Amino acid sequence: EKIAAGKIIKVEAHPIPEHPRPRRVVGRVALVGDAAGYVTKCSGEGIYFAAKSGRMVGEALVRLMKGGSKIPSEKEIIAEYIKPYDKAYGPTYVVLDILQKVFYSSNPAREAFVEMCESEYVQKVTFDSYLYKKVQGNNPVEDIKLLCTTIGSLLRGNALVEPDKTFSNPVESKKRL
């Protein structure tokens, strides 16, 4: 009831970074979570990566400070936090980026993605990757079969489905400003 007579002055939102930021450590300041760009593009998930990066930088700083007797440098923080984080989770971001660029770009690509997801191997790899937060699947034979099936689905989809139409709604867009 306190805000019943209130009016909206401004609606605003800020995008969440979809890629790890190029500079995540500056001086003695280290970014973690959404601020560092640790969000998965396909799902928007970031809680795990926020907590994990916070823990990793905290543990790195404890090691580097040697009981409070030393102030770590930017170079040391990068070596102890950024490099291990990128080694552990970089492949996950690369795979999700490729998936989004290939399969979220058009209706035929989305149809190919749906077809690809019928595979039990894809379902298992997806579940395990989501569960363990790292790219899973180490079966080269299944990976090659998946690649061939995916290329076939993309070619078939592009041949059978009409391209997306251009969408524009400037009237609605202006209402949101």
C-alpha cells in the first residue's frame, strides 16, 4: 500500500556478460562470478561458477599472502587464480559458445539441435557436463558419429526449412524506453 500511488520513473536492465572478461585481475582486485563473466551462455547459470571462482581466488590469496606477511602482485594472482580457473572451465565456455553460435542461429539449426538431442549419448554427455560443470564425453567413436549426424541434420534442416523472417517492432521497443 505504501507504493500504491507510485509511478515507474525508469526501467533499466544491465546485460550479464556472456564471456569471461579479458581483464579479471587488475592490481590487487580480482573479479569473480557474473562480474568476471562466468555465466554459461546457453542456460544463464552462474551460481556455481560464482561460488567456485570466489573460493578459488580466496584460496589463491591465502596461499600467496603466506599468513599475512606478503601482499600478492597482479601477476601472482593471475597465475594462482585465473590460469587454474581457465584451465578447469575454459573448455566449458568454448563448447557452449560453439553450441550457441551453431544451433541458436536459425530455425533449421534449432531443428538440427532438437534432432541431435534425441541421441542417448548426447543426453548422457549433457547431463554429466551439467552435473560436473566440465565438458564430459570421452568416447571418440560416439563423438565422430555425433559429428556426422549433426552435419547431416544441419544440411537437411537448411534444405527443408525456410529461413527465419526478419523481425522488427519499433513501436513496442520505444514503449520500453
